Amino acid sequence: MDFFHAHQAQHYLVLAAMLFALGAAGVVLRRNAIIVLMSIEVMLNAVNLTFLAFSRFPLVPNSPMGSFLSGHAAVFFVIATAAAEASVGLAIIIAVFRSRTSVNVDEFDTLKL
Amino acid sequence: MAEAILFYLFAIGALAAGAQVIFRRNPIYGALSLVGALFFLSGIYVLLAAHLIAILQIIVYAGAVMVLFVFVIMLLNLKEEELGEQRITVWKGVGLAAVVASFGVIAWRALGPAFPQGALMQGDRRVDNALLVAGFGGVKTVGRILYLASILPFEVTSLLLLVAVVAAVVVAKGRI
């Protein structure tokens, strides 16, 4: 792999893997629900980066133009879904904060028997 | 060469800002660094010739979604003692090890011999110019895909957003 010729898919894939690992580490390590949601946003962005990298550098070189761009369509849907997810997640955080006065996910155990 | 410099600039920026999101104690600093990370990532999307997605990233993510996050953080207005103690448990160590291991597997797959590097490079060479000439990643080409090939998912997404708006109001408003 050529480090100074950044225009190939491997660079983008490794960057996406790093960002995904960073987001996953945030979900695992942090207890603040807002930071957990933001880590999920980082992970979704890593996935978007993978979609775009494969859409720019397709594995099958001679497929028709449209099939490259379905990666872009997928990213569009991921962005819309992430917006919906963030709004509902933050609404849940506000609702739980109102009853427990905490955003610590360790204390969210009302579903436990 | 210029692309390589820009790539490393944006990549290091995105990773540094992403690390701030994870390791800053106060969520407001995390939210502001996440805005920075999203801007760096949109620069990387431009390098990948995804111009429409880069603009959408800034408008929707860094604009709308992050304003929502900052709004909620300000609304909750957590005190220093309400942020909670950062405890280190065995299970967190196990989870961190799992994260590192999965990163290792992904990086090994992407860089190692299992990934078809030759075909990819060949595809890069052959496709490169054709893609850039045809308005790759612009509003017209991506819109054509969205409105012709994937019109059903597009409409379902609008329904999803409607449901999310109603759900957010119902959940966050204690009594209607």
C-alpha cells in the first residue's frame, strides 16, 4: 500500500474503521447518555464513509454508472435515519431525565425485573 | 499529491475531533468537537467526489442534528456532580478489547491479501476519468438515483421522519 498516493479505497476504509472503533469505544466506555448518542453518530458517519469509498472505487470496474451512485443513495437514507434517531433518542433522554434527574445510562434500569 | 495531503489533513482532524467527543467529560465540548469532525468528514466526502452528500452532511448533520444535541445539552444544564463518576469496570475492559479486536479485523481485511487490491486499483484507473466527466456525485446524478431507482425507500424515509417528529413530541412532552 502506497502511503503517499491517498487516492485508493484502502485509506478511506482504514479511516472508516478507526472512526467506527472510536465510536464503539465511546458507546462502551461512556455512561453519559448524550455522549453515547453522539458516539453512535460517529459510527454512522464511519459507515457513510465506507459507502462512499466503495461507490468511488467500486470492486467491479465495468458496472453501469447508476450502480456506483446507489452508495450515495444509501448515505442519503442513513443521514435521514440518523436525524430521526437523534430526535427520538434525545426525546427519550429528556423524558427519562424528568423522572430520574440523571442522564447516566447505568441508572436507567426501570425495565429490569 | 495534493489529494494525499488533504486526505491526511482531514483524516487526522476527523480522528482528533472524534477522540474529543469520546474523552471530553463535559458533553458540550463533545458536541462542538463532533461538529468539527463532521466538517472534516465532509471534506473527505468531497475528495471522494460526493459533492451533494458533503453539502448535506454540513446542512443536515452539522446544522440541524447538532443544533438539536446542543439544544438538549443546554436544556438539561448538567452540573459538575451530575456528570457522574467515570468508573472503570472489568466489563468495560472486555468491551474495549472487543472494539480493538474488531478494528484489527477490519483493518486486516482492508489492507491484507484477502482484499482484492489489484482489481480495485485496476478499477480505479479504468473508472477514474469516466466518473468525473459524468457529473459523478452531483445533484443531478444522485437525484436521478433517488427519484427513479429508489423512489420507494425515499417515500418510506419521509414517512419515517414524520413518525420521528410525532414520536419525539409524544415522548418529550410529559402530558398532552
